[in-house]
Amino acid sequence: MTVPFWKLQSIGNDFPLIHIEDGMDLPELAIRMSDRRFGIGGDGLLAVKIEDGDLRLRMFNPDGTEDFCGNGIRCAVLHAHEIGWFGNSYIVRHLDQHIPVRIGSDHIVTTLNGATYDPAVVPTNSTDELFRQPYREYRAVSSLSTGSTHTIIQVDKLPEDEEFFRVSPLIEMDSLFPTRTSIIWTQVFAPMHLKIRIWERGVGETLGCGTGSSAAAMDYLRANATGGRVQVDNRGGTVFASAPTWDSQINLEGQAQTVYSGSFAL
């Protein structure tokens, strides 16, 4: 038996995408298809179908855990548009959220979602929200959710490999984070311009993260008590996060691309 798939990427965050059918073991498929040596390779698996007139998206990390993924939304939106399921604007149902999306010229996809520091939602085991607090050897660390758990570490310069690969997995698995956390190392390159390096929970280093870019931008806007359009440079490309105020919903603009398609042998 084979499963048809499409390979997509957004700012270097790459995924095989399949259409959901009855009886599929999606976590197991994610483990097998995401494997870069014995499978297709990817930062996770995207699985989509039409549900009550909207696009239902499920995303699974390479370890089989289900998660929320901003770049995955962008890839799914492009795919649904390219195969004629939807037009230029509609709703994506992703986990328990309903995300308004629109697709413009040059495959620019814009998504709208919120952010929260509420420790019960992030979640953390802290009784108070974590915003620019000292943590380990770092002076300004925040934890927030933009659909997925992110810990933002403010640094003067993005870490070299030794620090990045030593510290990131320790923070991901810290007992402070009951469902683990992604780590977004963040450097303010210029006003309204950030550079980030990403460690995603359940994945490791990735070249891009949409929800992580949103989290870094919102944390920056909150620290500066402002709103506006923030450029966020991921290693795999650039996205733009916009919000009228730091505590409002955020628009994230970025490109997506279909790379190739094929069939995966089970």
C-alpha cells in the first residue's frame, strides 16, 4: 500500500503533507515519514481534510506528538488553495483553534492568532507569568503560548553551536514546563527587527518557526509597550509579525512552497 503525499516548506520548516483517511495511524506515519534517512524527511507531518466547510489540520512532530504549527498552517493553506479546495480566504481548524487565513500573490500567506503569558495556558508550573525574568544564567527570559509553548531567551548575540545544543534540550525538558517547551533564542538586530535561532520541542533545531516568530515579536512589543510590524529573521527565511498593540491578536505573513509530490510505501 502507498500513501500519496506532497512535500512543502515555509522558511525552511519542511513537512510531508497527506490527506486524512479513516484508519490512518497518524503518529506512526509521522515518525516514519519524517525520518530523513529512511523516510521522506521533515520537521513533522501535516494531515488535512475538509471539515464542516473549513480546513482541518493536524500536525505531528517527528517523535509522533501532536502540536500546533504556524508554518504548518501556511503550508496547508497553500496546498488547499493549489488543489482547489478553497479560495483566497477561509478558516483553518488546528487543534482547538479556528485560525482566519488568507493567501495573496507570490504565495504570501497571512494568519491571525493570539498570544498569552497565562501560566495555566502556556503551560508552566509557575504561579506567575514569566516575562523577562532571570532564568538559569540568562537575564531576560519569557514563556508564552502562541498556540504552542515557547520560551524566549533574549541575548546580545545568537548562540554558537556549543551553547545552543547544550542548553536548548535542557530547557525543553525542564520540569518548569509540563508539556515541554520550544526555545526561541532572540537577538534585537535593530528596532522592529529580530533575528532568532530555534529549538523546537520534539524536533530539535529547525530553520523556521511561525509560532516562535510570533512569540518573539509579541514579547518584543510587550517589552517596548508598543505595537507595529516586526521583521523576524529565521535561519530559513523572514516573516513579518504585525499587531496594533502587544496584547492584541497578531498577523503573521510568510511564504510557503510546494517542493514535490509522490507516494510513500507503507
